[in-house]
Amino acid sequence: MPIQLNQVYYTYNLNRPDSKRALEDISLTFDDHCFTALIGKTGSGKSTLIQHLNALLLPDSGRVQINEHVLDFPVQVKKNGKVNYRKMKKLHKKKLPQVKEIRKTVGIVFQFPEYQIFEETVLKDVSFGPKNFGCTEEEAIEKAKKALTMVHLDESFYERSPFELSGGEKRRVAIAGILAMEPDILVLDEPTVGLDVRGQREFFHLIQDLYDQGKSIILATHQMDVVLRTCSRVIVLDQGKVVLDSTPLKLFQDKEFLSSSSIEPPIVFSFAMSLIERGMPIRLENIRSTSTLAEEIARVKGGKQ
Amino acid sequence: MNTKLGKYTSFNTLLHHMDARVKLITMIIFMVSVFLDYGTTYMNLVVDLFLFLILVILCIIGKVSVGTIFRALKAIWLMIFIILIINVFFPATKTGDIAFSINDFPVYWSSIMNVIFIFARLVLVLMMTNIFTCVTKPLELTNALEFLLFPLSLIRIPIHKFAMALSLALRFVPTLQEEADRIIKAQASRGVDYKQGKIKDKVKSIVSLIIPLFVSAFTSSGQLADAMEARGYDPNAKRTKYKTTHWSIVDTISLFLAASFLTGAILLAIFPYDLFSALQITLPKLK
Ligand SMILES: Nc1ncnc2c1ncn2[C@@H]1O[C@H](COP(=O)(O)OP(=O)(O)O)[C@@H](O)[C@H]1O
Ligand SMILES: [Mg+2]
């Protein structure tokens, strides 16, 4: 099990009047080669949770394990049963040498990843990550080229300034910057916000490819059609708590839960459900996109496939 | 995370509710009284001590952390040390009592007292500015500044434009902070370690923060200008206030106390009164 969270609590601005509890008692396991969706309203704690996955944030209390690296912050209790905040604070001040290794294993693509761009050429910017993790110049360039090919940016881009690229191209450069580090686990925080439809489609193809190559994917998103099409597991957060941990198929059939948590199932799925209600024996588990729905209808009607 | 030096924190205290103009005036009065000369260094230190006590009380009333202020002093220990060295080895006066000697080199009491005096002034100025900004919203601060600079508008200096520029700049401090936070996290995910590494790596990691920060600052300032223009902002128009301040009895009392303090300080500066000789306490001679 590459990632395991145990009773993780996190509060922003702890001990201040504007403190805000963002995660509460999170216990989750992410297996090897998983494709997991993380959904929930804005402010439900998705980004906060994601930042715990590569030690950008450390839990106030709780335990995070990434492969063999353990970040443990057990609750310190005084003799009288009260929480010993002083001791907890001390725990957080300790140096954590394993952090670099963790960040190499878990790559995070943030909401607007183009913020991280700063070099004068695309190739240099993408090779920045590998260099930080101890690659030589040549190795880093090699990895950068490979990553740029993955995001469909060809050689003509190598020497261009990243700042004069279009929004979509910039984002691809930024993602290549993470891919070049060759993380085993790729975490994406609403990565397609602000991309056009084609950019989004290409992007999800890319993620699917990476998954097929053996990487684990954890994806925070609001796009339910993507969840249905690609993910095998879905975790729903609400006010910093895990309220559902299931599969897309089960989630989108659970009408009660959907209405109470204001999640809208994808149109394809609702359409298939109404077809079933009207007596068509469609197998819901086969429905992932419009084309699979069409195939199902054709199968039922006995037409050609 | 503990409270940052000089950062406004919204508590519900007397100081937070006071009129920003009164707070600004009071701070200026304190500032002036720190830099007045009360005859002897000893008397200056007595006034400084008095002021220090007032400021500590204000810290307690306004829930400002005194600890944060003293932690901030860590950064200037080196400066204090250099001042000490200069004062000891190049004394301003070679008269007065000698405190002790290092290898026959005399160290004068006046040198030591000078350093203490400079240190005291530094602490006081740091404390008052910190208290002021901790209990005053940046926007109120600008409004107060605009109010106090009002006479300048009589000679046709466009202070409200300055005030607008200042309030926009202050408005963007937290935004930039958030932005920097976000960039630091993104770069940390790419393996940047801002704390460790060789000098060359450190420079590189700072560059990887500064450039994106500038890019986003320019973008957001451009967007802001567009948004202001789209909503019809005219720099030459007469400005009205969205928030009117309420003058309360606390403000009146505070203003009165501050004014009395200033009067006292000026009187003491004009008619020096040596407390120590009056009480017949002998201290090392400085001159
Ligand atoms: N830097 C921060 N300082 C204070 N509060 C924050 C900060 N970041 C997020 N929060 C708060 O924590 C909660 C969870 O936020 P976040 O994890 O960003 O949610 P999501 O990504 O699901 O939109 C929100 O209520 C948000 O207001
Ligand atoms: Mg988010």
C-alpha cells in the first residue's frame, strides 16, 4: 500500500481567532496502481488533503505513510488527560529528511500549474524538477524531452520561452515539469480548470495513458463524466470528512446520497438509468461514456456492434 | 503558525475599535516623545521605561503578542553588537567614569549607556509600530493617513490619489502572500528546498519563487486596473467613504491622554528635571 492516512486532522491558522478546521479524522488507503477520484464541494478539503500526500502540509495529529516513509504525529496527552500542545508543537519542529524522497514519489499537479514556470526556455523549465532530485544535466534533459513528448509538445517548443505560449500549452509545460520527475503516484488538483474542451479531452487521454503505463492517479475534480469514464474508485469529502468511499457506479445510483450532497450524475448515466426505468435491459456496469452507452443500446436491440 | 510581526489580527478589543486617526496620532506622539531629549541619558532612559510600561499595557489590552516583538529582535542582535563595538572602541566622549578596562583599554560608562539607550529606542519604535499595525486594518490606516495629510490638498497635492495607491498596495499584500505560498508549494513539489542546499541552489530556488511572483503581480495589477476602469473609477473625481467611522468616548479620552502625555513630554524636555540628583542617587558620571 503506497499511501496510507490514519486519523489525520488538520486546521488552518491553529490557535488563532480565524482558525479553520479543514480535515477531520481522515483515514484512507490508496493502493498501488489505483485510479481514484476525489470529489466534494469547493471548500470541502480536497486541496488540503492532497497537500498531505507529499508532505507539503503535515497533519496536526495523525499518521501519513507513503511507501516506507512514515510521518507520524500521535496525539500527545498529559497525565491529566488533556492534550499536550507544547509536545505536539515540538514534534512538528523536527527535521524530516524523508520529505524529499516522498516528493519524488508523489508528484502533485496544482490547480493552476502554470504558476510554477520560471525558466527562460521550455526545456530548461521542465528539466528543473529532475535536477532538484539529483539528476545530471544530461539525464534531466533526457527526462524533460520524454515528458514533453508525453504532453504532445514537439521539438519546436524546446527553446521557446514558456511565457509566450498559450494558456493550454503553458499548462502542458507545467505538467511535463511534474512528469519529468517520474513520480509513481500522480496527484492532480482540478487540473483542467480553464482549459478548452479539446484541451480537457487531450488532458484526460494523457492521464489515462499514464495510468495504463502503471502509475497511480489521484484526481480531484468536479467533472462527473470524467469520474465515470476513468476512475475505479471515488471518495467524497464534505466539510473535511470522508462521507463516501465507493465506486462511481454505486455512487451515481445512490439517489438519496446524490441529492443530499448535491452531486449531479453525468448525463450519460442518468440517460441510461431512465432507459432502464422504461424497461430496457441495459447493464449499467458497462456504461462509461456515450460510445459505451450506444454499444449497450445496440446490444440490447440486437443491432450490429 | 504563530502571529506574524505587524500583521493585523481581528480581535474584539478596545484598541481594535478605536478610531484609526486617534491611534495614528497617538503613535506619532509616542514616536516624538521617544526622540525628545530630556537632559541626561539617565532621564531619557526613565522616560523610555515609562513609555515601555505604557506599551506593554497596550499590548495586553490589544492582545498583541509581546513575545513576537522580542522574537523579531533576534534579527537585529548583530546590529546591536556592532553598535556596541563601535561605541566601546570609539567612545564619543573620553570623559566621565570608567566602567572597567580591557587590557588597559578604558570602557566608559557613557559608551555602555549609549548602547542601552539606542537599544531602548529601537525596541520602543518597533513595539509601537507593531502594536499599531496589529490593531488597525490596513484600509483604516490609509484613511487615517489621508485625513492627517489633508492640509497638503490645500496646496493642490492630490493626496487621495496617493491614498488610493497606498490602499491598493496594502490590499495586495495578503494576495501576494497567498500567491507566494502557492508558488512555494508548487516548487517544493518539484524538489526545491528553500531551507537547505548550497548557496547556488538557494539562489536558484529564490529565483524560482520571485519570477512567477512578479509575473502574477503584473497580471493581477493589469486586471485590477481594467476592473477599476470598467466600474468607472475616475482618479480626479471627489471620493466618498463607504465606511464612516464612529467617534466614541474612548477616542475622546485617548486623544486627551495622548495630548497630556505630549504636553508632559515637551515640558520635561524644555525644563529638564533630574530625578536622580533630586533623590540624591549617585550614578556613574557620563560627561
Ligand atoms: N491557506 C488557507 N488559510 C486558511 N484557510 C484555508 C486555507 N486554504 C484553505 N482554507 C480553508 O480550508 C477549507 C478547505 O479548503 P480546500 O482544501 O482548499 O478545499 P477544496 O480544495 O475542496 O476547495 C476551506 O474552508 C478553506 O476556506
Ligand atoms: Mg481546491
